[in-house]
Amino acid sequence: MNAAALKPVLTRAADAETTSDPSSVMTLLADSGTGGSPLTSYRSQFTEGAVGAPAHFHTRASELFFVIGGSLQVLVDDEVTVLDEGDLLLVPPHTPHAFAAAPGTEADVLFVFTPGMPRFDYLRLLGRVMRGEASPQEIKDSSERFDNHYVDSPVWRAALEANR
């Protein structure tokens, strides 16, 4: 996108769309290609014990995590760590990662994808699947469209099992 074509993007909290599933509420802030936004950003508020996303990677975007409150357990490659309030993590393309609320805590996290690509339809779909309103196959079928490529991670499975 031409820098001269960029315009300010403002999303007022009162006007932001929210979507939810049984373990989180997502506030959709800026979606690439909508309203001139060159990035995609949303805020997720995870309940205690919430599993955010299984191991996956993106081929075209870096994903930034900024912990607003609580703690987020993350997998990056084969290392599991906990991000606390104020911590920032940037995961480059092709890097397997996963996340969940850290054991015993809630997590409030700002996500940013850059370069952005339209992802709000993925978040809406994810909410429908988690609520039983859509098939998990729809998530699998959308991997190229939304640049979400799921992988198996024994390290992440073990971390989640240890949290039970």
C-alpha cells in the first residue's frame, strides 16, 4: 500500500464489533482493507483456563501480542513461556506458535497482524465453531484464505495437559 494513500483509522470502543465464544470475548478493532487499515488488530479477553489457539503459523504476516492484563501462556517454535501484563511478543511468519490464558489466570491481549489481511471473518467463524453453530471443518477449509496453518505440537499438547 502506498504510504501517501494511508489515512488515519479510528475505532471507538463504543462502536467496535464484539464476537464471543464460551471462553473469550474479542473486540474487533481494525481489519486490513477496511476503512483504509494496513493492519489487522483485535483485543481478546480470555477467561481463566481459556485455550486461545492451537499450534499454527502464518506465511504472510507477523503476529504481535501485547498483554494488557493477566498472563498469557505462549508457544513459540518448541518453547513455552508466560507473558505477563505489559509484555510484548512479535512472532514472525512461518514460526509455529499457540496461546492460552496462563494457568490460574485470565488474559487480556491486544493482537496485531502486519502486514494485515482481512481476518475478522475468521474470528467470527471461530466464534460460531466454538459455540457449535458451525463445523470445525470450516476452519480447516479456510486455512489459505485466512493464512492460518495448523500444525501438531507435542510440546504444546504437553503444556496444556500439565495445566489440567
